[in-house]
Amino acid sequence: MPPTDPIQSCINSLQAAQSCLNQAPDLPTPLSEAAIVALFSGGVASVESYQNYCNVLMNSPTFAKVTNRAKACVMDCNRSYWVNKNSAGTCGQDGLSQITGLSTGTFGCTKVCTSVSGQ
């Protein structure tokens, strides 16, 4: 897969989130793929796999005018957030606070994505 494949980058970020959130004390671990998707989609039951969720997300109004390169970049920022939390040993915090911390934890990174892609 090329590095500008936003779907694969999205799947990679969800897999990283899953390995981190499986250490959260407030979540019913181990979390399945469907449970992770439910957490990130706000409980949309129709998208139970990472592939389906990422397809819906990448085609949503939020990402409609964003280039594939920028989409992949944003997803790579998300993945880095989770990988860094795992490396730092901070995945044992409350899962919901980790999820809400994602947007602030990746803000600087995602800002760069949109500026380099021109979108």
C-alpha cells in the first residue's frame, strides 16, 4: 500500500488505538474491532469493521474536500498519538479521557497535514 492510502492509514490508527485502549481500566476489555468502531463512531452499529468505518469516515462531509494525502496524514497523526501513549506507558488511564484527548493530542500534527497538502 502506498503511504497516501487514507483507508489503510485509518485502519492502522484504529489498530494502534485498540492495543492502547485494551489497557484502560474503565472499558470492558479486551475490546473487539466492533467495540472500537462503536467508541469512535458514536455507536453507529452498521459499521462493525475498521474497513467499513474508515470507508464511511473518509467519505464523510468532514473529509469531503480533503486530499487523500492529507487524509492519510491525519490518520498517521492519530496512529502516532496511540503508539506514543503505548510507549510512554500511559494507556492505563481512563479510556474515554484518552479518546477525548486525541483531538488535542494531535492538533499540531494535523494542522501540518492540511498546510502541506494545500487543503
